[in-house]
Amino acid sequence: MKHFLTTSLIIFIPLFSNAQVQNDATAPLHLMKPAYKYPYGVPKKEDVKASLDRILNYLDATTFAELDETGKQLKRGDFRLTSYEWGVTYSAMLRAGELLGDKRYTDYATKRMSFLAEQAPKFKKWLDKGEKIDPLMRQVVSPKALDDCGAICCAMVKTLSLPLKGGRASGLFREQIERYYDFIKNKEYRYEDGQFARLRPVKNTVWLDDMFMGIPALALYGDWDEAMKQFRLFHDKMWVPSKQLYRHGWVPSNNPDGTPLPIKGEGSGERVHPSFFWGRANGWALLTACELLDVKEDPYIMQCFKEHLNGLCALQGFDGAWHQLLDRNDTYLETSCTAIYCYCLAHAINKGWIEPEPYVGQTLLAWNYVNAHITERGQVSGTCVGTGLAFDPAFYAYRPVNNYAAHGYGPTIWAGAEVYELINKHCIKTNDSAVHYYPEDPNTDEPIFYVK
């Protein structure tokens, strides 16, 4: 051992010409490896697929498309098949099946939605007879809120073009879609101007979440005029131009004499409505624009989408994620909103709505964060649990996170599938250790310089 150390010293000293440490004169310090907390760079598409497969395998084993032994209840698993979070998951699985070329993802969604559509007539008869039925199936056959129907309605509409066995998509699916659409269009509570609103926590509260819970279903069903009307109403009340973000909640306010205050306040000298910029709600708004643009590339929606992206991109943390309250970096980093923004960025690049450079770096940074929060079991960690609405920061800052928060799964699958397509479709390389897009493959890992 003593001889080995001596030999090592004899070799070491000439390499650095009497220098005992690396410095600017002896080593290319700019190539030193940074101490990133999460992986940085361009992931391999095979690794993206492997991460998504873990989620699929976990969900397939823990969410059951069957009744329990009584024949009157859905067999309970880790997540609810009828929730809006699972409507998001169904849409994400359908997109993943398309982009990954893996039928298992498509089958996951269609199997469970087919099961719900097939069970619905039986449970509807029991309910009409006055029998008490499984509350999960009551959401299906007698929805009482946009949360009960909007996201699943979207996913079911997306299946209508799929060649499902026995033509179930064109029969039972259409019947269930009609039931969902009827509630959204005709039965959901509305504010006096016709906008979707809620009676909680107080009467006439407008929730940003309801953009996604109601508007895309209208557009996909074919009711474009109503979808646009709702989108504009939400934008008028919820958009804060100075932040380029949407507030989470809005309630009507009055002047001291009882007359209503104007809706728009920021930048006009009028009273400003209290605003809290919750991450996932802004995700639902951005996702709404994405879904509408997939139906029709409307200039107004495109402008709103790009302005929102500008506001969000400015707030991404250096680890790749966004905060629970977007403009408050003293709140925790949150997985589900980061996954939604990652999906929307990647989808926008893949669709040609925004140019790849300069957005690919932030997109992959977001994915690397999300991917690091997929456990070996296939669970998604770091997701905020279900959240109501408040007008104070503590409520949002102290919301718990949980691996069983269903909100993280659909966005993560959506993000991963779109990032897979992004890597597959575009030339993205690291140049001088940073991530960049190239219109054509330079076929080199050396620094690249373009000279006119």
C-alpha cells in the first residue's frame, strides 16, 4: 500500500505542473458537475416509459372494475373510479396509449369507463325506485356537481372514436355522456351572468377549478358557443394581469352603498379583489385552454394560454417545480401542478403552438422533478390533497401532501407521455451542460456554434 501511494504521487504531480488543486489555469472549471438536487438534462425515452409503466402497473392492480360480493357496491381499491381525478386519469391514459404505442394504457381507461357505463342503467333503476345506492355510482347516475361529471364526460367523449369491442362506445357511452352533459348544461348552479358558480363556501362563489370541470366537456360535446362564453366569464373574473395568473376564488363584492363593485380591478384604480394563486387551480385553467385548443385553435384562447404560460414560466423553481402558492416561495413545491404545467408545455411544443426553444429546458426540468417523485411502487408523491377555497394564505400553505392524493396520477401520466413524444419528435441536446433544442441533429456532443 505504501508503494502504491508513492507511485500515485509521482504520476499526479506532473499532470498539474506543480499545482496541488484545480484552478482556472489548470482545468476547464465550467465542466465541473453541478450539485443538482434532481437529475438534470435530457432523459432517455425508455426511462420515461419505464416510469409510466410503474404507475400503470400499480393502478391496474389497485383499482378494480368490478362489484363487491354484495353486487350492490363497487369493489373498493386505492382510488375512486368515478371521481373527477380519475376522469383526468382516464384522459391521460388514452393519450399515453396513443403516444407510447402501448394498448395497455388505452385498455386501462376503456375497461373502467365501460364498466361504469354498463352498470349505470341498473343503478339508475334502483335509485328511481327509492333504493339507497353506492354513493360512487350515485355520482354517475345522478350527478350533483361539476366534479361528478365534467372530467369523466371528457374522457368518455374521447373514446367515441375508438373501436371498442361490441360497439359499447357508441351505445352505453353515449347514454352516459348525455347524462353528464345534461347536468353541465342545464342543472349546474350559475351566477347571475350565467357563469358556473357554487353555493359553498358562500353563495355565488366562483372557483377556478370549474373551468376544467365544466368547459372542456362542453367543447368536446360540440357546444362550442357555451364553452367560449364560460371561458370568457372565467377570464374576466379570475385573471390578474399584473401577475399573469388566475386567482383561485372570486365572490361578488359591494360598495358601502350596496352597489356591486366592478369585476375587473387590477390596474384600473378600482378596488382589488383578494387573490390567492393556488398552483393546481392554475393548472386546471391552463389545461382547460389546452383541451379547447385541441378542439379548435381559437386566437383568443391561444392568446390567453400564452400569457398564462409566461406568468407560470417566470415562477418555476430552480429544482423544476412550482410552489403550492405560485407567488409564495415560502410554500412547498407541489407535484400535481408541476406535472400539469409540464404536460401543457410539452403538448404546446408538440402541437406547434409555441416554439421549442426556449421552452424545452423548463419542460424537461419539470419532468425530471416529477419523475423523481414516482416511487418504486408506482405511486406519485408530493401531491397536495383535495383542497377547498379560502381567502387567506395559511389554508393553502398547510394543506397536507399524500401518496394517495388522486390528483397527481393523471397529470403525471399525461406529462410523461407528452415528454416521451417531445424527446421522440425533436432534437434536444445538452450544449455546454445546458438543455437546448436544435432544428436538426448536429450529430455531436461538442459545443455547437452557428455562424451566419
